[in-house]
Amino acid sequence: MKRAEPAASPLRDAVLAQLLGGLMAAALIYLAWPRLWDIPLAAAAVQGACAALAAYKLESPPWWIAIHLLFVPLVVAAGTLSIAPAWYLAAFVVSLLVFWRTDKSRVPLYLTNATAAAAVAGLLPSRPCHVLDVGCGDGGLLRQLARARPDCEFVGVEHAPLPWLLARLRTLRLPNVTIRYGDFWSQHLGLFDVVYAFLSPAPMPMLWQKAVEEMNPGGLLVSNSFPVPDVEAERTASVDDRRATRLYVYRLGK
Ligand SMILES: C[S@@+](CC[C@H](N)C(=O)[O-])C[C@H]1O[C@@H](n2cnc3c(N)ncnc32)[C@H](O)[C@@H]1O
């Protein structure tokens, strides 16, 4: 079976939109409002508007347009504050350790809440089973599941260093949880009866293909919030939480 390609990184378009925005703004200010160079925040606002326009033309998602609109103006505004540069570096390093290669994976960090985790526990087979959380974040979900089902074995794979470390620490005392550092795409799914995913729309087609290729008939793929496009779920469970979470349950081999 031909493997689906991962979604392309949005970074190329982001850099392009910023460069085009800078060029357009420079030309506009040079030709129409040369005095704007004396007001850096106003010049930055023009660059932001031009970069947002470029992103719109490049058909970037709406949140990228908002980011382009604000990016350079916020950089210029932050430059006027007397904050030691080391704080910016520290904030960058912490963000990097938490979000890691979100540009590549297209999956940021957000966590399954306790009510949804209880609903996931209710979906597990009644017999002892093996469960994998692909991208386990801080391990909170696995910790709750492992306590609810001491008869089952739980594995979490996480590639972002800080959430991985937290997950390791939070599950140290639970003998039925293993947290692995790495890329879940390298984890064979055939060892698991249930694979849980709380990712984003981007990887769902490829995850489904991997599940079909590797999971045993009867295995369950449970996706929090993001359905597999063009595949009908065996069932969907509505969770009574604030965000009205939906769990999509797919049975393999049907
Ligand atoms: C939305 S969070 C969900 C966390 C946890 N499963 C939960 O439900 O609370 C998705 C996690 O997947 C991780 N992730 C994304 N792509 C990954 C990959 N290819 N390999 C390992 N982890 C990945 C992210 O770093 C993030 O921590």
C-alpha cells in the first residue's frame, strides 16, 4: 500500500509571507510615506499588514494571517521595553522544548482533560489489553488510565523533550506505564489492542493508513476530536465536558 505523505511544513510560506511583506512595505513607505521611517511602530504595522496580505494570497490558514499581522509590530514594540535579552532567549528555549517540531508534525500540545480520559477508560476492552498513546504529552491521560486499569499495559511515545520528561516523572510509580522518547511514526502499532490519538486533522489520514497496515483485526483506534477523513467511525462518544469533546472509535479489520 502506498504510504501517504506527511503534510508539508508551513514554515516556507511563513518566511515567504514575511519577506514579501517586508518588500511591499518598504516600497510603499519609500514611495508614499517616507516620513513613516521615523515612526518604527507605524512602519512595522505597515509591514504586518503587507505580510498578512501576502499570507492571504498564499492561502495560509487564518491563524497564520493573524500571526503575520502582529509578528513584526510585536517585535518592534518588545524592543522598546527594557527586558534583558536573555529572557527572550529563555522563552524561545522553553517554547522549543515544549512544542518541538510543531511546524513539521502539525500537532501542538494540548491535553486530554480528566472527563475525556474517564470516557476513554470506558472504551477500553474489559479484558487486560495493551494501549498506546501516540504523542503522550505530559502523560496525564496515561496516568489516569493506568490507575483506572491496573490490569492493562500502557505505552506513551512523545518527541517533545519537556512533555516527555514530565510524562516520565509523572508515571514513575506506575508499573504498567512505559514512556518512550521518540517519533511515534517509528512505533509499530501491531503490539497494541487500542491506539489513542489526540493530534490534529493533518496526520489523521497517514495515521489511519498506518493503523490499517499494522494493527490486528479487532484493534481499536480512538481519536479525540479529529475524525479520519472519508472513514466511517464504528461509533462516536460524546463527552460531557466544557469543550464537548467527541471521541471517534474505529475498529480495524472491518
Ligand atoms: C495534542 S497533544 C496530546 C497529548 C496527550 N496524548 C493527551 O491526550 O493529553 C499531542 C502530542 O503529540 C506529540 N507529537 C506530535 N507528533 C509526534 C510524533 N511524530 N512523535 C511523538 N510525539 C508527537 C506532541 O509533542 C504533543 O505532545
